[in-house]
Amino acid sequence: MKRLLIFLLFLVGVHSIAITPISLQEYRDRPITVTIDGEVEHPGTYSLERYSTVQDLLEDAGLTEQADTSVLNEMITLKDHDTLTVPGKTEEKKISINTATAQELCTLPGIGAATAERIVKFREENGLFAQLTDLMLVSGIGEKKYEQLKDWICL
């Protein structure tokens, strides 16, 4: 008797549920929305075709001069409601003490024309610097001035 009652309830339940097929074509044609911000000219939310890539989004949003795309894989396929933040370039270009001209060396903090010329002259007479601390071998550059320069220079 219980089985018959359960079967009847099952039949009533099946007939009361409206089962409609899903159109896959309609799902495929529906666009996705993706948000982009950071170093782009036009941040915001974009409506794109399914299977669009990061590259497609970057083309639509436009990049600023400070954008650093080296950390982005432009071939990744985006999904609905993705968010992308384009990072900016953060590292300042360091001055090479082995190749910089006297004029370039003058852009360093605490380095004037006379000290820059001494660095170039030292390089010409003794060869390239082997390590950054060798800069202290130049007349007029001691530990204090080196500490001031070390974050701004490279070999």
C-alpha cells in the first residue's frame, strides 16, 4: 500500500513539473560581461562574445603607456563576470655605472658634473666596475654617498 501511494505521488509530481529543453545555441550566442581596470584608457565593464580572450579585451579597453602586460597571458579565454586588473610599471630604470655617460650619471642623487666625470675617468683608466661597491673606489664617493646611490644604480 505504501509503495502504491509513493508511486502515485511520484506520478503526480512528474506531471506537475514543467520540463523544457534548454537551447544550447541560445546559450552560446549570449555575450559575457567582463570588468577591466588598472592601466587602461577606458576602464569599465565590457560585453564580449563567448570565448573572447584577454587580448580582445585589451584591444577594446586600450592600454596606457604605464601598462605592464608582461605578467598577463593574452591568450586566456575569458569567462562571464571575470575581472582583470592591468598592472602598471613600477620599477624605475636604474643607471648603469659601467655604461652611463657623465650626463646620465648627473641624474643620480648627490652626483654632480665633477663626480660624474671622475666616475667616467675611473672607468676608462681601470676598466668596468666588477661590483656596485667598487664605486666607492672613485674619489669623492664614500660609504654615505654610496648608500644614497645603491638603489639607483646597476652594473
